[in-house]
Amino acid sequence: MHALRRIQRGHASALCAFAVVGIYLVLIAQQGDGGGSRVAFVAASIATAGVAAAAAESSETAAGALAAAWAAATLWVWVLLAAFSIGLLIVPAAIFSTLALRCRRPHPLVVAAGIVLALLIAGAGLAWTSG
């Protein structure tokens, strides 16, 4: 039990995000269609959010806070957009990431910037991979 107390929330978010990406890619592979660029974008986005959440744990700077805010917002974006497929699987990663962000007590403008970045990147990626 003591080992679980020492795990940082950002690291737990990353582990959950990587597990979701693995499950997602296995499910897509079992469907047999290969997925394409949209699947690659979604998987990369979730994995990158996990990396950002873990990396932010070691930085007390504004850049670390921005990375944590972007990671949490990105995971919540995918919870909503993928609600009928893998969205529920992303919820634990999003919760851990949000808790890690909350413990940092970042400036509200940093959180807003993270949310805006997450929405812009998700929107641009979805537009780029459509068709």
C-alpha cells in the first residue's frame, strides 16, 4: 500500500493513458481495417497527453503547469469525443491528470491556455485526418 501512495498523479495518468492507447490499437487491429490516420492521431494525442502529464510532475515552472493543463484538457476532450467507443476507458487517466493539475494550483490563465491548446490541436487534427 505504501508504494501506491508514492505514485505521482501525473505518472498514474500516464500509465492509464498508455493502457488505453494499447487497448485502442488492439481493438482497431481486431477490426481488420487498419484504422488510418485518424486512429494514429487519436492514439498519439492520448499518449502525448500521458507523457505531458508525467513530465509536468518534475517541473514547477509555468511551462510545467501549461503541460499539465494541456494534458488534462486533452484527455477530457477525448473522453467526450470518444464517448461511444473508448471514452469511458480514458476517464481514469483524465481524473488523475486533473488531480495532478489541481495540486499545482496554477494561474487560471495557464489553465485556460491549456484548454485552448487542447481544443485547437484536437480540432486541427480531426480536420486534417478527415476524409
